[in-house]
Amino acid sequence: MFRKEFTFVTIIVVLVFIFGIYISQNQAKLETEYPQHAIELENTDFMLSYNNNTLQIGSSASTDVFNVFPQGEMLGLSTIYSPTNLNCLFTFTEHSDILHKVHISDDQLKTAREVTVGDSFESVVDKYGKSYSWVHKVDNSEDFDAVYGSDHNCCIVFQVRNGLVTKIILQKDPPGRL
């Protein structure tokens, strides 16, 4: 009996392994093109205003976010807060409970330079410049991410699909332990 179970489990593990290799080999490869000089983002680039309230990514506490967006919930046992009235996610550091990342998929929130979901990528370039990293699949250069900032811990990502901004990610990690 033990031999049948062992054989069955071995076959399952081998099949899963082969399937994993097949999937990884058939995914479109990503290509990243870096600018000659990355843009240095200012602290003001990480300010998010809503209803006459301002949050500073990298220094605002979770209580500040809860005061600005009182209706919402923490997702599971995570450090991610989802307001009920907006399509966005706020991520807090685990140890110091500081806002360090915001995923915006809603046109009600704008960046400090007035870019919002639904804007054309040309308007992003007009407001942030041409010094961005360009991340795209090798076989699809129309859908891409434009990453502004010289540091992956302090950057703004614009997800672009068909020439329009579909998501904005603001990330600024506070100094010290996350």
C-alpha cells in the first residue's frame, strides 16, 4: 500500500514540476530600458491630497489615512488598507505603521503633479519629463510601465495600456526598518 501512495505522490510532483517549467518558458520576456539620467523626485511628489486633506507617503501614519478615508477595511491580517469608496490600496510598514505605498486605480485621486488614472501617457511625460525607465514585454511595447525615480524604494510607477494611465503606484519607504 505504501508503495502505491509513494508512486502516486511522485508522479504528481513530477507533473507539477514539468508544468511549472513549461509555464516559465512560455511567458513573454520583459525588457527594461533605463534613462541616461533618472529624475530625482521631490518630497512633494509623494503628497496625496483628497477632500482638503494631505497624506505624505513615507511619513504619514495609518491613523492619518483612516481619518481621511474612514470607510474601509484592512485586508485580512495584512498591512494593506482598502477604502470602500475608492479603488486604491494603502500599504503600511509592518513595524512602524507608516504609509509607504499607494496603488491608485481610481480617477478621483491625483498625483502631486495632477496626473490621474485615465490621462494619456503624453500628459505624464509633459508633467514628469522623459527620464523614466520603460518596462514592457518584448512582444508588446504599447502596454508598459513607466518608472520615475532613481531609487526603487522611492519611485512613481505609471501603468500604461493603449496609451492611457490605468494604475499609478507611489512608493516611498521611510528610513530605517520597514
